[in-house]
Amino acid sequence: MKLSRPVSSNNKSIGKKEDTIVFYGVDTVINIILEFLNHTNSKIDACVDYSRPSLAIEIVLLREAFLNAKKRGVRLRYVTEITNENTSYCRQLMTMVNELRHLDGIKGNLYVGDTAYLAPATFHEKGKPASQLVYSNVKEIIEHQRYIFETLWNKAIPAEQRIKEINEGLAPEFYDVITDREKASQAILDLAKSVKKEALFFFPNDKTLVSAERLGLLDCVVNASHKGAIVKIICSLSENNAETVKKIIEKAPEIQILNGNNNSPYGMYIVDGEKFIRAELRNPDAERFSESVGFMVYSNRKTSVDSFKSIFELLWNERAANEELRKAHEMQKEFINIASHEMKTPTQAILGFTELMETHPEKSGEMISAIKRNAERLQRLTNDILDVARIESQTLKLNKERVSIYDKIQNVIRDLENQVPSSNSPRISFVCPKEPIYVHADKVRLYGVLANLFNNAVKFTRIGTIVATVNVKDKKDVIVSVKDSGPGIHPEILPRLFTKFATKSESGTGLGLFISKGIVEAHGGKIWAENNLDGQGTTFYFTLPLEK
């Protein structure tokens, strides 16, 4: 195709004088574009609809003009909508320009060069060149169109990414700003409905959680949790949303909720590591969710999603650490109160009986017995505190030797029967193994674990039975169980049963099971407890490796 003199409706041609001209005719339009490509020396920016890449490849003169411009060192940036239909053309176009990007829904066409601007009119018949073109070399128009191009360019994504999405069937990237509050609420609800693997919600204040419940958002994440999704919520917890939090925990106890202690101007919602919403809190006291939110950013851009997910995880870890510190402080305070009470009782008894001995020497035998009993109680408490310190510092030492499980359980039962009158204790039975079972263990520590389990069972089983059993699993481990028929473990205590100070008893420090866990694990075993299926009592289990 030869270049012909471009003719406009105003009988004007391209010249040095600043002007804006409309050209007509397919040949004329192509010639103007070729002249533009061949005479631009620095950069060319093009933004065209999905039908233009095929023309740039199939019209030989246009393809050669692009290649020659690139060869001359002209910087070529090209934005178009990459679809299933034009992917092959876009792959070729990537070799003809410096950088190709994708943007959804492009309708118009424009070219901006050093000193000129072109706008070919879109022809409605697919694959046909435009028959009209606006040309301008007016400086202000060029600068204005360059600004428009830069705006579109910054919103576009790399062609390689879009082609990969098409090949792998992935959803195209989007980045939407929603100002309509009803649409914003619906977008958040739709996001919650789409949860499959993970939902991360950061509510800006306490009342937003309540309005989210009214919107139906929380029902969606509860259903997702039931299907195995991980759900984490950060929100200020107060009397305003206590009932809502209670409902969530009752319906889906797997959902994790942390107190945000925040009054943020923004909320954050991230689903499956694929989509995120950042919503402005407009009216903190609004009853309806749509009335509480203002503008909203909604996107599936991976870089943005990853960034917001990192922010959420930082907030989560910070609040989780704060929550752990708070619990540790409360537990420490509780322990100090319990320990001081427990230590005060035998200490006062020892002092009291010592004074009585001075005034009533004739009763010294009786007094010495009482002093000894309270001194032993004080010693047990001191040893427990020392054991906790050793377990936490991982300096607990074991003196292992060959130990018969049968003998140890019999010793504990015999000692219990000697200490507690039979009229005030439950019936204790032991299902003996057919053959002797030996473990390599610290016999003193093992006795302590068994004694703790049996003492707890006796303490909470005033009337009934306690049954101990021993079994061998896979010829590797021995499993010891102690089953009682008491009231069972309170649901609030069960999840933290083997932590420090976990007790609802009126007496005791709550250290026994923590120490038992440390001893069992130091032997390479495990310990756990379950409420019995018939609703009567609890069974404690622990394992130890068999002697090799």
C-alpha cells in the first residue's frame, strides 16, 4: 500500500501549524497512522479496543511501521483488551512493542506521540479498519490525551499476566472503587458468600459486627466454617456485640475472634487470598451496614491482596500476643492468689502448733504430728512450683530405670485406700494386664503422674467407681487410662485442662495436670482427657514408650 496525500473534510493536510483535523476514508486513515508511526522519533503510546491488535498484525504496512519504529529506538507502549479471540495476535504484538498491557472494556482508540495525537473511530464491524480519524498537533490536546493514556496505563496489567489468566481459566484482575453504599454492602455480602478456604475480617468497631450480622454476612462465614474454611475476625469486643459474639461461638466454635481494641476508620475483608475489600466507616453508630460504610475499594489484584493479607496477619499476631499476655497476667494473678492461700494455711498451722507446744508441752506428740503433716503439704507445694520452673526451662531431669506399670498402679491404689476411709471414697478397680508390662521411666515421676490422676478422680467422684486399665498399642506404646464416674470436666476448662492454673476446684493450685503433662512428654509420651460418652465422668489417658 502506497502513502497517498491525506484529505480532510476541510481540505486541510498535516502541517506544522497547530490544528485539529478530521480525516475520512479507510485508505486515508491508514496512511495517516503510517505517517504518524514513521515520523515519531521518541515515544508512541497507543490505547485501542480488542479488535485492533489483529489489524496491526494483518495489515502488512502497519506491522512493518511498528517494527521500524521500534528499530529506530521509539519507545512503544500499547494498551488493549486481551480476550480469548485476540490472544494469538497479542502474543505477536508483544514482539513489536516495548510493553503491552491489558485493560478490561476499552471502547475508544487513541495514539499519542511526540507532537501529534490520533483517534481512529471504532468501526462496529469486527476486523475492519476505521474510516474516520481525528488528528491534532495542538500542544494542549496532546498533553491532555497523554494524561488520559497514563491514567489508563497505570490501571492496566501486564499482557503476560492476562494471557496466563486466560490459559489457566483464571478470573481477570479488577480494581473497583464503589461509592454507592447499597452496592458496597452487597459486594461485601457477595464476598462473604464466596468463602471457600479462608476469611479474614477486620471490623472497624464493635457495632459494625452487629450490623454485619443483620446483613447476613456472619451467617455466610459460619456456613463456610462448617465446610472447613478458616475464619478469623478482629473486632472491638464490648457489651454492644457480646450477644453477636456468643451466637458466632455457639454456631461455629472453630471461628477465631480476637479483641481489636480499635476504633478504625476502615474495615478490611480478605477472602481465600484472592479478593479483598477495604471499606470506609462513614457512620459508626448506624444500625444498618449500608448506612455505616462509605466508599469502598474492591479488587482481586494479587499484589494488593497479598499486601492487605500481610497487614491483617500483623494485626492478628499483635492482638494474639496481647491476648496471650493478658491471659498470662490473669493466670499469674490467679496463681499468686491460690498459692498464697495454699502456703498460708500450712504455714499458719505450723506456727500455731509451735506456739501451742511452748504452752502445752504435755501435748507435744500430737503437735509434732500436725506440724509434720503441714510441713509435708508445704513441701509438696514448693516442689510443684519448682517442677513448673524446670518444665518451662526444659531442665527437668529424669532418672530412668525398668519400671513395672502394674506395680506402680497397685502402689498408688494401696496408698489411696490407706489415706481415705472406704466409707468416704469411690470403689477403685484395676483391670490387670495378662502379662507384665515394663517401661523405661523415672519411677518417682511416674508415681507422681498416676497419683495425680487417681487423686483427681477421687476428689471429684464422691460416690461411684474409678477404673484403671493398661493396654499395649502397636507393640510400641503402653496406654494407661483412669476412668471416673464423677460430674465430668467443665466445657470452659476442657480446652486448657493441661495448662497452668486450669482449675475450678476450691482447693489446689491447678498445677498437677500441667506437671503431669510435662513429665509424660519428657518420657516421649502423650496425655489427654475426654468426657465420657454416657455423660458420666471423665477418662484420662497417657502413653509411654514400651521398654525396648
